[in-house]
Amino acid sequence: MEMFDLLAQLVVNGIIAGSIYALIALGFSITYRTVKFFHFAHGVVYTAGAYLAYTFAISLGFDFLASFFLATVLAAVLGLCIDRFVYSPLRQHKAPNLVFLIASFGIFIFIQNLIQLIYGAQILTLRTGPIKEGYQMFSAVITPIQIMILAVSIVLMFALWLLIQKTKMGKAMRAVADDPVGASVAGIYPETTILTAFAIGSAAAGIAGILISLETNIEPTMGFSAILKGMIASIIGGIGSIPGAMVGGFFLGIVENLGIWKIQAGWKDTISFAVLILFLLFRPGGIFNVKAEPERI
């Protein structure tokens, strides 16, 4: 019976972690499918979202909803600025994808160090008030914060899926992803659409950072692990696929947590990369078997 209880708890923990991975992967996939390069700086936008929420909620004393909203908006603005002032000039000069990747690493390191300069290297926390007792669910315990994280993540993922698949803006983003020249002929402005993709993807990353900071501590380096998990989830789901990002995130979270059943929790990252290698070897198109497209920009 104890073994079943432990298994149930690991699955619940995996679903909670997977909801965060899925949200990160979703934002990453939205930008990737539009510009076709790995936006590594997506991870530091995740970190910025957590620190912005801390600034508004703890430093300035705003209520939680206002802090959540303002931090999300500023995370989106940060994504816009990254594209407008770094990637857009590179696109105009027709830089190769390697240059975009190096620039993305540079942005990540710069903003991460800037955050550390402003807030210091110490660990901060967004949690306030007493810790509430969790609820029993299928022999596992889930806290009110975890329920909120899961609920908000699922609602946001569904809303983003509707935005990409059913709205005019989503259709424009898909058109630019498929053929930017053809989209221009049809009256779609690729640069405006790309900026929109970065704003939406960055907002998703910021929200993921805010949600995870409600349960864990905040530190300047938290974005590195997050973007790696988001990228892995995107790849195993099917790189560039919106449903794939969501399924891949939950799959990775559950596999990670089940994988540490008999070994130490420090092996989580190893399990993630092992899963990634297996997918690259035996199903490179991911769970949704997405066909690889030639990269461009």
C-alpha cells in the first residue's frame, strides 16, 4: 500500500512539474515555429517574470493579481525588446542561424547577470502567509498552491492553443512560419507578426516563472534549467507543435518524477536528457511525429 501511495505522489508531482514545463515549452514553440531558431533567452524571460512578480508583490506591496498581471506584461515587453533590438537587426542583415543562437546565449547571460546585480545572488521567496495543509487525492497530497498552478497552466495552455489555431493573428503567425514572402504578398506584415509571437511566447514564459516561484525559491540562475526542460519537452512532443509542447511537458514531468522512484532526485536532469536522446534516436519527430523543416532567417 505504501508503494502505491508513493507512486501516486510521484505522478501528482510529475503532473505539477509537467504543467510548468508545458507552459515554458509552449512559449518556446510559439517563437520557434515563427522564426525557426532556438530562442535560448526565453529562459531568462522566465526568470525575469519571477523577479518582477517579487518586486511588485513583496518590494512594492501590490496585491497578488496586480503583481501577476504587471509582471506578465513586462515579461512580454522584455521579449519584444529582445526581438526589436537584437534579432530584428540580425534578420535585416540576413545573419545565419548560428549567429542568432550565439546572440540568444549572450542575451541570456547579460540579463541573468543584470538580475543578479540588481537583486543579489541570495535566494528570494514570493510565498507569504502560513503554509496550508494539502488535500488528499488518490493516496497523494496536493497543496492549494499546486492546484492553482495546475489550473492556471491548463487554462492558459488552452487559451494559447485557441489563439494560435482559431484567431486571425494565429493564422497570420502560421502563415509567416510557412512562407514569410507569401504572407507579405497576402498583406501580412512578417515583422509585426514576429513581434507578436515574441510577446505571446515571453508572456507565457513570465507566467511560468511566476507560478513556479509560488512553490519554490527564486534565484538568478533558475532560467537555465527551465529553458533546457522547455526545449526538451518541445523536442519530445514535436518541435514547433503547439499540442506537442503541451503533451511533451506533461510527459517529461511524469517521466522525471517516476524516474527518481528508486534513485536520488539529483538524477532528474540526467533522466530528462536520456529521454531526449531516446527520442532523437528512435522518434526524431517527437510524440506527434513532426517533420523537420529546413531552418531559415
